[in-house]
Amino acid sequence: PSQLAIQVWDYDRMGTDDFIGETVIDLEDRWYHNMWQDIGFKHPQGSLQLWVDILTPAQAALYEPVNIEPPPPQKFEIRVVIWRSEGVTDRDMNTMNDLFVKAWMEGTKPQTTDTHWRCSTGKGSWNYRLKFTVQMPMKPEYGRLTIQLWDKDLAKWNDLIGESQLDLYKWIHKAFHEKRTVRPFKEQNTGTKGGFLAQNEEDESSDDEDDDNEGDHGPDLENNNNEQHKPLLDTKKKKLHSKLKKKITNVLKKVKRRKQTLTPDERQRRKAEKESNDKDEAFQSILVNDSDWLEMRYTNREAGISESMLGPELCGKLACFVCCAGCLSFMALFGASIMSTLTFYQQLQNQKDKL
């Protein structure tokens, strides 16, 4: 009566269910049971996680059963910011790429960014946001983000440059269970930076100790014994505080030396220069760093605009095609009249020769 039998079955809608495996647990003496000890010598066929509570009826009335139902389905929004690209290989003959990004989550509709036209150095700039709606819980294979980089072509099909996948399932699962916003890259960077900063602080403190020890090698033994009984953090704080205080005093002395009496005209001139520099810095902060800017030439010629948009090589091909099409259309429209005119002049020439 103290043995608990656990069976695992495969549910089938059509036909009978399939038996997968069974195990028997002796609740009173399971650790010393022969069958329980022999399980460890067999090849595993999977694992089943569970717990068993043995309670009296009075104890069972005091404790409510644990709710093991999964959380209700919940929708999440995945926001992806496509910022820029670097080191992209050329796909066109004219070393000019028209780059755009295509991305999708498994089971969702693909989305594309706008096109960075005439990218010559492989550094595309978009600053484009994509939003994908997913529902949890989901299968792990549906938590993958696929990102593709394409080269857009107007005259032929688009060229695929590269593709990559990001497994976001653990981050979506974390947001689902913790019920909060999750930023994968930020959380990873903070974790790595924390360790790096802690290591740097230890290195700096050790360097400070070495510098302090290099100055005086003969302090009193009594002072050393007293300092050894003090906490280590207090001594480090005092050393850092004294070092920072010395640096601040040195900087203040240098500032006082460089300070000069300025005339009102000189002050006004420096104020104007500072305002102009602030305006330039504000404008430069708006621009994206390391990005390629499309050179815009204002002209009334349609040929110049088409050349700047399509490129010289493709524009030349289109011009040859238009010329050939124009010649063929001209011959089709006026070919008969030209031939009739030539035959008429030939007949007149023949009549003159007979006379």
C-alpha cells in the first residue's frame, strides 16, 4: 500500500494511447528498495520532475493545494532598433549598394526598414524601429529573431548579403515570468561592466598602496600595528580621499595662475566664440557618427537626377536602351514613308536618264 506507481503515456486523438514508461516509488523505504537502487544502473529514457506530500487528513485541511497551472497567455511586444551597419561587402559592379534590413520573428510577418541609397563604404544608417507581437507561452523555436541584410536593385532582383539569428526565447520567458520589461543587451553589458569595474577598482587600490609604500619605508611600528587593527576599507577610503584632495588643490592652483584680467571687449569676443562653438557642437550631436550622407545636387536636368540616383553605369545602360528603342520606333513609324520617297526619287532619276 505504500508503493506509488507513476506512468507516462502519449495521448492520441485517433486510436489508443501509447504507453511510454512506468516507475514505482516505495514511499516508506524508497532509498533502500531494490528496484529503486537498480534504476541507477539502467539507461535513462527521460526525466519527470514531481514532488510528493504525505499528510494526515488534519494536516491536509490546513494547507491549500499548490496551484500548478501555468500563467494565462499574455502578449508581448518585441522592439528592435536597426541602427547602422559596418564593413558590408559590395554586391554591385559599381561598388554602390542600396542597403535595407529585413527582420521577422518565427511565425510573424516579415518587416523591412527604409533603404539607404548609394552606400559606398558599407556603412549603412537607418535608425529604424521594428515591432513584433508575440504570445507567451510559446515553443522555443518560435523565439528566434531572424535578421537579413539586402541590396536593393531596381532593374533586377534584390541580392541577399547576409543573415543572422538571435535566440530571444530565454529573455521573453524571463519577461513573462517576472512581468517586467527586459533589455537583453543592456542587462548583459551591465553584468560584464560590473565585474570589469570591480576589477579596476581593486587594481587601482593596489597601485595606490604601492605608491604610498614607495615613499616612506621607515614608519613607526606602533602606527603600523594600530592601522592593522582598523578595517581595510577605511584605510583605502582615506588614501583615496587624500589623493583626490591633492589633485583638486593642484588643479585649483593651475587655474589661479592662468586666470587673467580681461577687458570688456575681450570678454564679449570670447562669449561670442563660445556661443558659436556651442551651436556647432549641438548641430554635430544631432548628426549620426560614422554615417554616409547622400550628396544632393539641385539641378533642373532629369538626366543629372537619374544619374545621381541610379549610378553612372546603370544610367548608361538605360540610355543605350532608350536610344535603341527610339530608333526602332522611328523606323517602324516612318520607315514606309522613307522607302516610298526613295523609290519615287529613283523613278524620277530613271526617267531623266531615258530622256
